[in-house]
Amino acid sequence: MRSQPTPFEGGPMDGRVLPILLGPTGHPPRWYEIPVPAPDGGPPTVLLYERVPAGHSKRLGLQQGWKYTYTPSGTKPTPRWPWSKPPRKSP
């Protein structure tokens, strides 16, 4: 499998570059989760990073690679399918 060095921005991984495995389309995964063990042995904390374009070329505006940015909320958005019911609102 191929990998690509991908930079991280924000959060505890700010400034680090890790080799990320690429999928069948040649892109890294949309979300990257890093479990961090708790010091007291409790449940691990999960750091969540989202894939965003790293930049664009000046002349043609072509995308130049990917980077991961920190998502402090720690939750992925759920997919919204046309056939799914909207979530219930609590009273």
C-alpha cells in the first residue's frame, strides 16, 4: 500500500507530519482518529482530525495535497441520507 506524508494542524499534533496510508482512490481517509490513553487507566480520549486541501496552485488553481486540521468537538458529522428520518428533538 502507498502512504503519503501528511501534515497536522492544531491540537496536540500541531506541526507533526505522519505517513498516512492512501485508499484505493489515492486519497487519505477523510477523518483520522488518534486514541490517547488516559493516565488513570480510564477510557481513552480520541483526538479527531479532518482532511482538508493543503493549498492550491497559483496559476491553474489545482489542489496541492492534503492536510489534517484538529476538530475540538471530537465528533464526526453523521451522514444525511435522503431516505433517513430527521433526528428527534428532545422536549
